[in-house]
Amino acid sequence: MARVCKITGKKPLVGNNVSHSNRKTKMRQQPNLRTKRIFDEAKGVWVTLRVSASGLRNITKLGLRKALAQAAK
């Protein structure tokens, strides 16, 4: 399963680890994803989403329906 947020679309970033001797090795920065069950009040069902911490804040602020609609754009 890909590490992508369902709300914000955040993906892993690629960069370099730079040592004291200035050697560079590749690294990946993973998004802060959580699997959460969120209640959809419109349908009256629980929905399981894999969302980032910022995606959870968007859901809290806008509501599930608006956050999903905004993510579809």
C-alpha cells in the first residue's frame, strides 16, 4: 500500500543525509500517516481513512464531506 494521504495527497519526500565528512546518502522522509475511523454523518456509517496529521486537522475544521470534496479537486 502506498504511503499517501487520502485528504492532502502528501507523499514521501526524497533527500540526502549529509554526514560530518559531507558524504551524501539518499533518504526518504515519510508523511505522518495514521489509519483513522471517522464517522460520516451524512450516510451514518464509519469510514476508515489513511490520513496525515494535517489531513486530520482539515477534517476537524471542514468536516469529512467538505474535506473529501476538496481532496477530489
